[in-house]
Amino acid sequence: MKLQDIVFFAAFLALLLLRKRTVFVWAGLLCYLAAISLFAKWIFFTAERLTWYGSAFILASIIIGMVQKKE
């Protein structure tokens, strides 16, 4: 497990405690923006991981929105 994975899990758990959809969306978008710049510099491994992390943040936002609408 690399340092970026540990940082992602820590950030994900911290944001999960907040349960704010917009924060998850912004975190996902920031991951995508960082991935674009890394792809441009040909740093593929980290950029690919950032796209997965961005997708996880967006998915968590969708799930939180669905749970909040049920309540």
C-alpha cells in the first residue's frame, strides 16, 4: 500500500464522517483535475489512481444523496 492510498483512505473516512455531498463532489473533481495534469506529464500510475479515487468520491456522493432522500 502506497502513501497515496493511505492519504485517500484517511480523507475518505474523514469526509464520510461529515456526510456532505458537495464536499465529496469537490474532492472528486479535484482528483480529476490533478489526474489530468499528471496524465499530461506522463505519470500514468498515479494519474490512474487519482481517477479511481475521484470516482469513489463521486460514487459516495451519489450514495449519500440516495440515503438522505430516503430519510
